[in-house]
Amino acid sequence: MDAPELSKYIETLPNQCICAYNSRHDSEVEYRKFKMLQLEAFFFGQFSERFKRFEIDPHNFEGT
């Protein structure tokens, strides 16, 4: 939800993301919901990237 040109592939996201994206300017409450989902997506992206980097990619601890 934090990517540039999100409107090009918004249809591929889950329904709650589409709903939050479409109604983000309706009220302050809806904007807060959108920003909360955006923050959650950011943290999940950081977690999954670090998990992939440190747990899935092969590594060794010989030099440490």
C-alpha cells in the first residue's frame, strides 16, 4: 500500500486494502485506518525481507 503507482495494480490486493485505499479521503477516521494498514504493510514487508535474507538464503557462520 506504500508503492508508487499503486492505482495500476490495486485490483490485485485484498478487498480490505482496496476499501481502505478508496475511502481514505472520506473522513479522518478512514484516513487513520488507511495509514494504520499502510504501517502494518510496511512492517510486514520489513519482516518478510529480513526473514528471507537471514533464514532462507544460505549462509555460514565460519568467519564470525
